[in-house]
Amino acid sequence: MGNWFVYMVRCRTGQLYTGITSNIKRRLEEHNRGIGSKFTQGRRPVKLVYKESCRDRSSATKREIAIKRMTRVDKLLLIANKYS
């Protein structure tokens, strides 16, 4: 696959955050240093719970939007199915 990813992290509060990146390790470090996004700044630490490879930035963005439109239950099922 490509070098873009859509990912989900679980915040300290239990909330899920979805984003895209071309470098998962760097992005997680940014989130946990408080520079990743405003949403995760006050909810650290975050833990990676889902990642999906995409062929390019455009397809990653489209997949991110689709995941963000899912209900929490559907997101949790996606996480469970990916790693089961």
C-alpha cells in the first residue's frame, strides 16, 4: 500500500480521535507532547488503537471522513475487527 495512514487513538478520557498522517510514530509523539491537535492536548496520553494504510493523501482523507461519520459503536467494532 501507500505511505499514508488513517488512524485512531484512544485518549486518557476514553474518547477516540481520528486523523491522517504519513508517519504514525512521529504523529503519536506529537499527540503525546501536546502538539498533535487541540482535541488531544488536554486528553493525553493517547494510545494508537487503529491504523489503516491508504494509497495516497486523498484516499486517506476520504477514509478519515467516512470513519468520523461513524457512530462510536461502529468505530469500536472497526477497531475490534482490525485486531481480532
